[in-house]
Amino acid sequence: MYHLALMYETGAGVERDLYEALRLMAYSAGMNFTGAADEADRIEGEIDAERKRKLDSRPLLKLEISDVDIEAACCKRMLDAAIAKEVYVDETYMGPMLMTEDDKGEEIAITECPFCKAKAVRVRRDKRY
């Protein structure tokens, strides 16, 4: 899994997919593969930088989420929360959902922006803006 994660990260023999690379690297880290936890942190850093670049380049119009991430923000507060990873997309039993934490620190699924109440719209992660 470790080496497959590296293949997904670089696109060697498979389509490049940082989210799949992180998922596989996290499995490797969970199995105590040497260096996998550090690699997972590094890949997550790449995803964070890509998310910031992507969100900063898109207009604040609609809250759009894909199966792996927030693709566009609806307001400045949501943009800041997405970049800070206070609001994020995670896999749930109902499929990918927009998530945040409540006052007690419990993870909760939400269907709208907690700031401006814009509804989250599902889009393909390869949507062109």
C-alpha cells in the first residue's frame, strides 16, 4: 500500500490522485510501515496547499463540494474555515458529507454553510471553473 500510495501521488502507472495517495498512506501508517506517517503528513500538506490555491482562485458564489473536498466557497468566512480545515468533506455512511465540529468537539455533518446558510451543492471534482 505504501508504494501504491507513492504511485498515486506521482501518477506513475495510475492517474495522479493525492486523495487516494493519502488514504493508502494512512492505511500504511496504521499498519506501522516505517516512514508512512511522515509521508502521509507530507501528502496532506500538498493537498492543503492545493486546496488553498484552488479556493483562492475561485469566486465566492456557491458552496460546492465534491466526493473528496470543498471545491468552491460561498462566503469569506467559509473560505477561511475551509482553508483552516474547520469545515471539510469526509466520508460517512451516507456518502461524502460536509463536516464540522460542534461546541463539544464532536464531528457533525452539515448540509449548508454555518455562516451564510448557503446550501452545499455536489459537483464533480474535475469541474472546470
